[in-house]
Amino acid sequence: MLEKAHSGLGWVNQLFAKIGASIAWVLVALMVASILLQVFFRYILNDALPWPEEVARALMIWMMALVAASAYRSGSFVAIEMLHDYLPNKVRHFLKLILAVIAMLILYRLTQLGIDFFERGFRTRAASFHLSRAWIYLAMPVCFGSMFVVSLELVLAEFLGLFNRGPNSVKDDAC
């Protein structure tokens, strides 16, 4: 049963990673276009637009929110791995399980805080264009929530690894 749950979470996380990466590329292109537009208006026409920097910042925030879970899942965040490389297999899985549970608890709390921040964002508008800041702030619970789901998969992977019933990690099938 745990293997099926792990497999299902892996499928969901891989799907979210592929969709997130596809959307992120579009957001990067829009961000670059926004900055180039501002450069053109500021330095060629000598008449800077008020909104491109804020739009580019919002696009960058959303781009990061959509790819952070994939980076976490594939182990692409900065990590100090010299200790667990020298540990016996069971101890290594136990250590990684404890760390994944701690990360999961932190990500759960950050998701809650992100939702609160999103709800408070409806009280203010972006400074240079007509959009509630809540839609920019929604990136926080999306990011932390998707990372929470990845941490569930990692916890299951390490738990299964303790009993030699599952993969050593999810790095192999991550995007």
C-alpha cells in the first residue's frame, strides 16, 4: 500500500514538475520581454514606463514558485552530503527520513502562512498596474504546498528504503 502511495505521489509530482517547467519558460520569456520593453522605452525613447519592473518581479516570483518543488524533488538544492555518504544504508535512510519529516513540517507551516499572506494581499494593489497583490502572493502557498507534496513522497521513499521496499531516492525519475 505504501508503494502505491509513493508511486502515486511520484506521478503527481512529476506531472506538476512538467507543467510547472513549461509555464516557467513562458514566464521567463515574458519577464525578458518586459525588461527589454523597459530598456527600449527608458534608453531609446527616454520615457520610462512605470510597470515593467514590477511585472518582471511578479513573473520571476511565479517562475520560481513553479519550479522549486521540482528542484527539491531532484535534490538540486544546496546540500551538505559528506556525512550521509559514509553512513550505513539503514542509518542513511533513517537520517534522511528524519530530515524529510522536519522539512515536511516546516513546509506545512509555510503553506499555512502563505495562504494567510495571500488572503491579506487582497487589501492592497500593485503599485504600477491594476492587480491585487494577492495574485502575486499566491505564488507562496503554491510553492510551499507543492514542496510539501514532494516532501511526502521523499518521506515515503526513505521509509520504504529503511525496509528495502522502495527506491533509494526519487532523483532517478525526477524531471
